Amino acid sequence: MNNKRRFIPRKARQPRARTPIKPGSDKSLKKVFGSIGVPEKKPFHPDRFQIEAVKAIKTADCLVTAPTGAGKTWIAVEAIRDVFDAGGRAWYASPLKALTNAKYQEFSGIFGGENLGILTGDRKENTDAPILVGTTEILRNQLYDAMHRGENIATDLVVLDEAHYLGDYDRGVVWEETMIYLPSRIPLLMLSATIGNAGQIASWLESIRSRKCATVEEKNRPVPLFPLFLHPSGTLFPLLNQGKQKKQLHRKASGPIREGKGPQRSFRGQAPPVQDLLRILDKYNLLPAIFFLKSRADCDNALTAGNAFSPSEDESRRQARKKRIAELVAKVPHIANHKQMQTLRQKGLGAHHSGQLPAWKIIIETLMTEGLLDAVFATSTVAAGVNFPARSIAFFNSDRFNGREFTPLTPTEFHQMTGRAGRRGMDKIGFALAVPGRYMDIAYVADLVHAKATDVISQIRINFSMTLNLLLSHHPDQIRDLLGKSFATFQFNRAGKKKPEPDVRCQDTAFLWESFLHHLDFLKKKAYVSGDDTLTDDGIWTSQLRIDHPLMVAEGFRWSLFPDSDPALLTAIMASLVNERETDDASIHPKDIPEDLAAAFERVSHGLLPFSAELKDAGFEAPILYLRPALTLYKWANGEEWETVLSFWDSAEGDLAMLIMRTADNLRHIVNLAGVFPAAAHAARQAVDRILRDPVVSTIETEADVHADL
């Protein structure tokens, strides 16, 4: 008998059948799981920190830091109510348009729609109302305008929601500018996730605003959190020891690490199958859950795998979900054919990430908040700013993508994610499940559970829009004084001779001043600023272009490069200037490019090429103009169907929707130049109307319990 192993060609080999993971739980969890349930309904009584904050804002600025869902919105409502009842005006600023829309709806129900206005760029309604809700960028721009006119902004209270955005790499500069420019007569209420240096921020504000800034900190979660660990066998264990050694990693989690076997190896370098995880969570009554995954593709793949899961729900809940979906889809018919609709309807599972259309994400958020889903597969960005609660969260990575690279989770990011576990008024306890896998450092995650919140670090930097707008109302010497008020300077001075934090973009007044002068010199060279440091006529109208690349657009107008009489062509050119993705233009067949677009794009791209070179030679960024985004939005602005336009686009429909929204924002700034370029302003206004249509924008509004955070 020949005992030699028979060779089997690779294609002929059959994959080894997967053995399903057997759900199990450590006996120590019996009591914990026994505490799962809905808390008894009780009359609402504000917590100590809520009462303290409402009292503080009456006589001082106030920075409130508290865990997600602790009830920060209640503080804002009461503070606004005091001002409103006294005949005053209030401004509520948030970082996200979706959150702003939700707060507008919520506050309309409290104060009456006639007393509410909204300003997001997309929406501009009832702007003379005593209570305004808008994005922080809009508030900052109003402060620019007020300084230019020598007026006080018409409000008696400003609420900055998600104030920890002060440390956001890309947008923190807007929060810092807002805090610096806001007149000290206006009380400032800041609502933030838990941060490590609240006292430092308060001291900085006191130093520049000459009024007391109270700090109100709440560290206790409204719903207790219990961290879990999934052993490769399928058994759930506590992540941490209980009792006196509660901060130490549980032996079942630490055992494989000590043995050098890494938990991930038991799953062959991958996380366990989604359907098995759902079965485990379902068995122990840990659903609904949010699965935080590394990428959009991971979310979509997990959803596909979840089709093998059979939820243990009754037929009435399934029918309620189908009915609710039908109600929401009726407002945006395009969504009815979404490729993930069947899984959503039948299984109660959804994917939520930036590659999805805004309307689809709103449907997912609504169903989850109303308790009609079992699980949502999301990227970590959903952890911030959206009311998106669950009984459990499961995470597979101890790092996250910050827009540039993967970095270890910070304590604040970790607590924002786990803050979604445990629904106030719906759960007695919430759970955070660490799932071993290729990108999971269990020991590091265990440390995060009790880690001190991350400090907020200044991210201020000078740009052309800031320089132009400050020169509208200030002489350079005054601007230097303003830069001396920056949080960056305050932190640098506090640090003394210590090594500066690695994430601090700008360190002191001298650094900021040097950067300002560099921008100023370039603006003088290009005649946007005169020799006496005042804006020229071109500088004045360019200051109204509060966009990413104001000088590129300004140069286009100066040299009459833009097609200012054709809305579709103007949309195309603006899309190319807005686009930040490298695209494959070589694959576009010349016959597919309309002659008018080809001519317009050639004129703009070649006309701006020398100026782009000047920017780069001076050390500034200049966008690369690609044809594909221009042609894509040209098609959309000319009324082509979404599916046709999307088939030409080379990325997810959520990315296309974002490109359209950002292009619309840029076009709105051109509308503001009607006094200088009336034809372009008229075309831009028409263009905005053409491109903001279904399914990019829809009439869907979240009708979930908007008081969940009260």
C-alpha cells in the first residue's frame, strides 16, 4: 500500500468545515446577567451635577464634563429656558449637522417652533428667532461678521455642545476661535465628554475672558458598565477581576498572553464569525448591540455574515420593524432598493458608516433608538455626537483610524464607545465586550477601562480664511494680542521647559505670529492686502469665502476662469476644488467628456496651475484638480439619475453624497458674493437647488425619543 500523501491541487481542496463556537459563560457572571432588565419608572429628578451646572451658568461661564448619556442636554435646556423666560436670546452650537437637526426638533417641542431658528449651511430658517441652533462654524462666522461691523453678536447665552472638539485635529481651531472671539459679556456653557484637563481649560478661559469659569464634573455613568471578554472557546468571562483586584486583567484573558499564545491565534488571526457572536449575545440577553469594526468593508461583510443568524424575536416585533421601515422609506423611495434592506427588514441587523447615504444612516439610527434592531455594525465614528444606544457594545480593535493613520484608542475614545452601552431608562446595566482578534490588545483595553480621561490639546493653526477675516476688523498688532490668548500659548506657558505634547500643532505666540506673518506676506504679494496691512477690495470679498481653499477660488474669479453663467459647469469646477480624493482620470474615455466641460476644466486647471505652484513654493497646500469629481457632479447637476451618476463615480455613495454636500457649501459662499460677481452668484444659487435633491437630502427626520439624554 502506498502511504505517500496524495497531492491535491489547491483549487480542488475543500475548506475545512467550521465548528460553531459553543456559547458559554463563567459562573461568576450568573449574578451579573441576572441583573439585566428594565429599571423601574421613576419621576425625573435632576442629579447633583445638573443642578450645580444650572446654578453656575447664572453668574459665570461653565464647563460640564460627564459621560455619554449622563444628561448634559437637560442642563442646556434649563439654561436656555432661564434666558428665554427673561426675554433674552440663546445660541446652541454643535459639531454635526445631524445632531443640530435633532436638537432643533427637540427644542422646538420644548420652546415652540416659532421660537427656534436653525443655521447649518443646508438649512437657514427663522434666523431672527430668540433661540438659534446651528453648527459651530456658523457661530464662528457670525463672530467674524460682528467684529467686522463693530457690533455685538445678538445673543445672551452661547452653548457649545461637544466642547471636547476643541482638541479635534481638523476642526478644533473653530472651537478655539469661537471661545477667543466671544464677547465676555455673553455667558458660555460648554458641554463635553469626560476630559482630563477641564480645570486647565477653565483657567485658560478665565485668563482671556476675565470672568469665572466653573467646572462641573460627573464621573459616574447613568447606567453601570460591566466589561466582558470573549474567550476563544466561546465562553464569556469578566474582562477584569472582581473584588479587591478589580483593575487587573482576569486570568482567563491574561492566561494566553502570559503563555505567548495571543488570543487572536485561536481564531486563526481573525475575529470569530459574526453569527456565532450574535448567538452568544442573544443567549445571554445582551442584545441589542453595536459592533465597532475597523472599516466600512468590515461592517458590510459582518452584515452579510449576520444573515446566518436567526434572532429569537417574536413576530409582533418583526412586523413593527417592517411597518416602521415602510413609514421611513416612504419619505425617500430610493432607499427602498438598498442592497442591505432585506437583512434590515428580516433580521433586524444594519450597517452604519460614512459610505452610506445620510438617509440610510438616519433609518438605522431611528430603528435602533426605538428598539427595533438587534445589532448594528458601525465604525467608531458613530460613538460621537449621535444618540445611538444599545445594551451592549462589542469591539474588535484596540486602535482606530483617525483620518490619517491607525493609532491606539485614547481613553476618551474608549469611553465614548462604551458610553453607548446601557440605555438610560431602558437598561439596569450595560456591557462592553472585548473580542480577541488580529488587531486587539486585550491588556491595553483592560487598562483603558479605568484610565484617566485624555487631555484636550490645542489644535489651532493659521490659515488664509482666518488671516483675512481677522484683518477685516483688526490691525496686525491687535491680532498678535489675540494669538496670545490662544489655548496653545496657554498650554505652552504652563508646560514651561517640559517637552511639548507631540500633538500640539502650534506651541506659543511667537510660533503663531510667525505663521500669521507668513500668510500675511503672501497675501500682500498677491494684492489681497495692501502695504498698510489693510484688505484691498479683492481681500474684502475673498474674506467671505470661508472655505478650505479661498485663494484658489478667488484667483479663479480674478482671472475670469470660472464658467459663471452655467450652473452645471460651475458645480463641476467647485467639485474639483472641493474633492480631496485621488481619482482615476486616465480611465475616462474622451468621448464621455462633454465639450463644454472639457473646455471649462482645461481653462480652470491650466489657468490656476501657476498660482498652485506659487502656493506650494511658499509652503502652502494647493489642491490637485481631478476631472472625475467634476464630471460626476456635472452629470448630477444636469439631472441624471442617481444610479447612473453613481456608476460613474469610483467610490461609495456616501462619499458621493459628501462631495455633493461640500460642493453645495462652497457654492453658497459664492452666492454671498452677489454684490461683486452677480452672474456667478445667480448660477451658484441655481446649482445648489439642482444638486441638493433626493437621495442626497430627504425629508426623513429622527422621530426617536429625543429626550434620551435628558
